Amino acid sequence: MPVFEIPLIAAPQTFIVSLSGVEYRFRLTYADAPEGGWLLDILDNKSNVGTPLVRGIPLVTGADLLAPYRHLGIGGGLIVASDADMDAVPTFQNLGSASKLYFKVADGLTVAAQMLSGRF
């Protein structure tokens, strides 16, 4: 299963990314609070502003960020990893440099099986 890095910078940002052949608009914001951090909104890219598909996904390590949203049919998973400490949550300063976001394309057979079983 191919894995691709989604280039990020250490600043709030909005950009268009193609995942499994479909364009999405990603919006990253930073919540500067004691339990805050980076949050990801995923929007469709069918209009100038985009219709929200999911909002406020925290960028955390050790989990597929899209696992709860398989019903959207994005066709893969989003994983956050840090260079120095694989469990370190991205900070405002290190997003895109030491902390990175990756898209892991789902295996075609696995996706088809999940769709047939209703788990996708």
C-alpha cells in the first residue's frame, strides 16, 4: 500500500489535495489552549468554499485519523508521525518539519471487502 506525505507548513493553512483520485480541501487550524493543538477539517472541493465533510479532527499520533470516517469513502488513512519521537503530538512550530502528515492508500481488495460487508 503506497504512502504519500502531504506537505505542510507550521502555520494555519488551507489547500487542495488529491486522495485516491478525488480532490479535497484541507483546512488546518491551531487551537492555542491547554488541551489544544492542530485540527483538520476536510471539505469537498466542488465549490469555491467547499462543503464540510468532517471538522475538527485532532492531529494525533498512533492512530488512523480517518478510521471513524470510513463511510466517506476517502480510500485510505491519514497518519501523523514525528521524526524524533513517534508518539509526540505536533506542536505549532514543528508541523511540516519534524511532525508530518501521511496518506496511506487503502488496499483495493480490503476496501472492496469493507464496502461489501458494510464496514466502509
